[in-house]
Amino acid sequence: MIQEESTQRTVALMIRTSRLTESILKKAMIMYLREANNRPETHGRISVRKLLGKDQGANTMEINNANIRTFNRVAARYNIDYAIQKDKTQDPPKYVVFFKGRDADVISRAFKDFCDLNERKRNRVSLIEKLKKLKEAKIEKAGKARKKEKNIDREESR
């Protein structure tokens, strides 16, 4: 019962006509099917089976969980078709990315951007550390100002 429901699809057509005949309905269905079949290919994340079924061979790359979102953004920017599989055999799970691009230049450029983004993220100083340094600098500056005030007060009292 559930399988039958999932295999059947419902299509809603809106037709403006004075009288609905079967020939008009047939023409509308043909137009709908023609448009549905002529949809442009989508790029981005697809299943591994569909990716490997395409004409070119697929390349692979291993990434960790923190880098998946970064890779998604870079791949979308360069219109790369890719699929992600989780490798559960390793203790911290790694992700294997299968990807295809229209040519090798696009893939190499996207990979270079991906690596650059990861390096920038690693070398970036956290906001909390910046705030701690600013707080320490402010305390030092306030301490120097107090010492100057004490020295000025001592000189005036003499």
C-alpha cells in the first residue's frame, strides 16, 4: 500500500479555456511533459550513483566534518557536480567526496580555493583571544596612567 502511494504522482495543471475537452487536456499534458523533460541539468550535490553514471570519471578527496560546509560553498561557486559519502570505518568519521567538473582547470581552481579557505580559518585568531588581548592592554594602560598620577601627586606635595 505504501509503495503504491509512493510510485504514483499527482500533477496539478491550470488551464484557461472556455470548454475543457479531452483534446485540450491532451495538448496541455503533452506541453507539461515536454517542459518537464527539457529542464536544464542541475549542478551541485547529487547521489554517487548518478555522479558515476555520467560520462566522465570521478575524482575523490577526503575531508573532515568541519570542512563539509566550506566545500559545499566552493563547489556551488564553480558548478561542480559532487557526492559525499561518510566513511564510518574510522573513529573520527571522514567524508569521501566524489566530484566532477567540466574540465580539470575548474576542479583545480576550486580545490585551491577550498585549501585557501581552510588555511585562513586555521590561522584566524579567535574573537575571544582578541578580546582578552584588548582587555589586558586596557588594564596596562590604566595602570601606567595611575602611576603617572601618583608621580605627579608626589612631586606636587614636595
